[in-house]
Amino acid sequence: MTTAAEQRAYRIEDLSHLSGTTVRTIRAYTDRGLLPKPERRGRANVYGDTHLARLRQIADLLERGYTLASIKELLEAWDAGTGLGGVLGLVDEVDRPWSDETPVRMSLAELYEAFGGTAEPSAVEDGVALGILEPVPGSDDEFLVPSPQELAVATELHAAGVPLSAITGHLRELRGQVEYISERFLQFTTEYVFERFLHHPPTDEEAAEAASLVRRLRPLAQQTLDAELARAMRMTASEHVRRHLGDVLLPPPPAPATPTTELPVPVPLPAATVAAVRALVGPDHVAEFVAAAAEREIAARRMDTLTTRPNPTG
């Protein structure tokens, strides 16, 4: 006994309407072996639910970024009993967002307000080019912000005085470096973790195991990057500040000729004095100039003391 679903039959026009695929595309898929040939009933070609399900699978795989050639291989593997459900589950796991952020919508006026009310169309164009902003279809002044956190960083930097052109330039540079790190992490995990899954169409069990590994490894890249960034900032931030601002303090004086346990104490100088010295000798020689000036003053005072002492032979 057959069910109602098994008795359903479609003309190619009906199949096109139900699947959202053009008649021409259905025929092309059939010619390429992606779609089973229809059943011939009299003078008409008849399609069934199997064809409709296959067209929906093809559309789903195309949306995921697969080429028609790779889709054909997947479907052939599925028809041979290898299993497609596990593979698609693995693809779903990889394609799942790698961030917990929820995109938000912002109008053009809201964007300008967030950046101090300054209208900079070129900055909006840069934001769209970088994917920070995504135009909302059908709207000329509304955007989707995929990463509100990234936009918040940009607004804070701008509020601190960084020009928008410098922010977008920095993001371009940073993005290239982060993409390199991402590629290296994927190469590393592929070589040592996923290599065994890559030389044959995986079974449902293998695909499920690979998807589980992706879930386990997913947070590791972010955790590693966070830890290494914190380490690098700890090492370089203090040195960076000291390099640019350390000349405000008098460097430790030369060690005295006689041994002592007293430690040298930096002496703060007036900012105006430091600025004048910097203008005179350049920022790289401020400390050297201050030390030389101090030594000359000490020597001058010692000479004054010697010349004012009574002369026992005079």
C-alpha cells in the first residue's frame, strides 16, 4: 500500500515553483547528474518528492558555499550509503558563529552621533568595505553592525582623539595579522587533529566525531590569542610608556666612587624644562643633556668652593 506522499507527482513547472528553482536549472542539474532523471509517463516527464528534496539539498549546499562539482561528489557519496547528514552537521558546526555577539541595527544619524556628531561619509564607506557595517537592503540610511564590540572600540578610540582614517587603517593592518594567525591555527589543527578525516568521504560517525572536535577546539584559538596578547602587552606597554615619557624623570646619577648601599632616586623635572631641553637637543638626548648639565653644575660649585677657601700660603 502506498502513501499519499508516494503518489505525488509534479510537472517540471510545478517542481520549479515548489523548489524555487528555474525550469532551465532543473534541466541543467539533470544533465549534470545532480538530479535523477524524471519518470516518463506517456508523453510527460514526471518528478516526485525525491526530486524536490534533492533540489532543496542542492540549494542548501550552494548557500553554504559549495561548488556544483563538490555537491555532486557529496550527493554521490550519500547515494552510495556513505551518509550526508553527518557531513552537513560538521559543516553546520564550522559555519556556526564564532562569537556570541548579537548584531544590531543603526541608522546613519545614530552612527554620526556615536562618533561625536561629525558626518564623515568616507568613514562610512570604509566601514562598509571592512564589513564593520552592512547596508540593510532597501534602506539608504540604515546599517547592520555585526560586531557591536568592534564598533564600540572604534568610538572609544575616536573619542580619545584618534582620527577615523587612522582607526580604519589600523583595523586593516590588524585584520591581516589576525587572519594569518587564524590560518596558522587551522593548519596546525588540521595536521594533527583532522588529517585522518580528509582522505575519504567521512561516515556519519566520523563526521560527528569531527564536529565534536570542532566544538572542543573552537574556544582554544580565542583563549590562546587572549593570553598571548596579555603577555605581549605586559612586556611592551611599560617599556613603551617609559620610552616616550621616561625623560620627564632625571636618570639615576653615575655610581659614586666609594661603595654605598644607598640607591639612586629619580628626580622629577618641570615639564617646561624638559620641553625646552627636548627642543634644544631632540627627544633622544634629553637624559644625556640633563646628566651632563648636572655634572657641570656640580663641578662648577666644587670649583667655587675651592676658590673661596683661604689660601694657607697667601
